[in-house]
Amino acid sequence: MIQERYEDFLGPLPKFASDPRQESFMRSAQPAGGHKRLLVDQRLGKVEIANVGRGWPASAPDLGFLKVGMERLAELGKLDPKSKKQVHQFLNWAVQRVIRLTISADSNVTHVHFWTKDDLGTYDYGFSVAPECARGLESESSAAEGSSSRDV
């Protein structure tokens, strides 16, 4: 799925002011006269564009949004939570400077663990994705809403 299309299903990401915690990286990664921010992974021999201007800052991602967003996209068939490539694309869309990702799965639950970086440090986060559980909660809340609206 093309990253720009996530907001078609999840809505736009919140807008944040320029993150001063990214200034050193932005100065060193910006080529003269250019505007691209590059990340070089020497182990894998690849270069990627770093997200430094869209989504949550590296030091403060909204884990609830990420978890629910991945579950919703998985239910719609737009993201496979067991695909490291797809999860990495989603995280790069939503969070600035994701530098590492691991995924482990058991039965219907996928455990996502990722690291981000800014000028002041490295941060690690984790959450579990279970699309089947989210579907059950939605139907329970819909039923509860329906019964309470009849009582009013």
C-alpha cells in the first residue's frame, strides 16, 4: 500500500511544529542546496529518506494510534502486521526517524518493537497488534451504544 494512502483510512496525522531535537541531524544529513534527509544503513548497503517532518516526534509517538491504526488497516486488508516491510512503511509514515524494527508473532498477535532517534537520544517502544480482538471490542461497544440509546 502506498504510504500516502494511510490517511484515507485513518485520517490525517496531527501537525507538529519543527522539532528542535532534530536540528543537528537535519544540518548533517542535508546535502548542499538539497532538501532530502538520508539515512544510510551500511550493514544492508541501502539509503533511505528519513522522515523528519511528518507525524509524531521520535521522542513522543502515540502508541495507541499506531496500534489501533495497524489493527484497522489489517482488518481492511491494507496491511499485514506480520510483514516487517509493511509495518516499517506504516511506522515511517506516522513517526519521525524510526531507526530499527523487530516483529514477533504468536497465534493471532503480532508484537511490534521499534526504536527512534533524535539529537538527544534513542527511544524504544512496543505494542501488540491483534486485529481479531479489536473487531470484538468494536462489536461490543456498538451493542452497548445501541442498548443505551434505546434507554434514553
